[in-house]
Amino acid sequence: MGDSSRPAHEPQISKQRDAFRLTNDLLHDLISGFGVYTSLRIIFDQSPTPIPEDVRTAVKRMSLFHIILTLAKWVEFYDRYRAVIPADVRDIAKDLRNDVQSRGIVRFRNNVVGHIWDDEQGRALTNAEVEERLYGFIDAGFGDFMSWAADADSSAPDRPVHVIEKGRDAIRAAYKLTDADLNL
């Protein structure tokens, strides 16, 4: 039996609330992935004892993979929640979705970040193959990619961190949501 005390529009409000919470989470995931890397790099550089290169590489990899997972989640978010994204940000949200997809970030998440086995090759990828696939979408290099994706201090309005923030804020405003809705 259904709960007749719930308003008929509650499923839509729930979807809007979910979209608000998810965009907030994605935004914080991008910022934290970049922030952790940036903070640890500063700590490593100021350390009185040299930090082993494998530790630096592991931190770099952890942060990069976190950003890649988050960007791939944006594609999934857009595909499932585009109907509740307000019209004034829908185009930039779609553009980001398409950019992430066309760069091969989702494929990299599926074939490298999320799994150890490449089904097409029938084996684990070599380090060289991982690097080749990675630099297929990083273009200018690790730092530039991280900055493009998640540097909240950047003023470029089309960067993922800014697009997701605009999306979150537009969802909040359009559906009159508050910070309390983030925890429902």
C-alpha cells in the first residue's frame, strides 16, 4: 500500500534533492582530490628528508584517479538527472558531460582506474599502456589536467569544478533547496 500522506510531487522533489546532494558531493570530491595533492606536494617539498619518488608517484596517482572517478561520475549524473538541471546551466552541463566522454576519461576509468584487467587485451595493461592511455586525455600534462579539472581558484568558467558548482547552485535556487536538503 502506498503512503497517501506523502505529497504527489515528493518523488520529483526527491530527485531534485538528490541532484543537489550529488552535485555538492561531486564538487567537493573534485576540490578535495586537487587539494590533497597540492597540500601533500607542498609538505613533500618542505620535508627535511627526501620523500621517495614512489611515494610521490602514489600520491599523484591517488589524486588523479580520484579526479577521474569524479569526472566519470559527472557523466553518469548528467545522464540520469539532466531533466532536473535548470535550463540556464543545462548547456554547460551537457558540454562538460560530452567533453569528459570525448576525452576518454570514462573509458580510462572503466579500463584502468576501476579494474586491473583489460578485457579487450585479455590481460592486465602494462605500465606503458596505462601511460599511453592516460596521456591520451591529459594532453599538456598532469598539472595542467588537474588544474583544468579541479582548481577552484581558476577563473575559467568552463572548467569542471566551476560547471558543477554552477549546476549545484542553479539546482539549489530553482527548487528552493537549502543545506538541510543535503542530509535528507
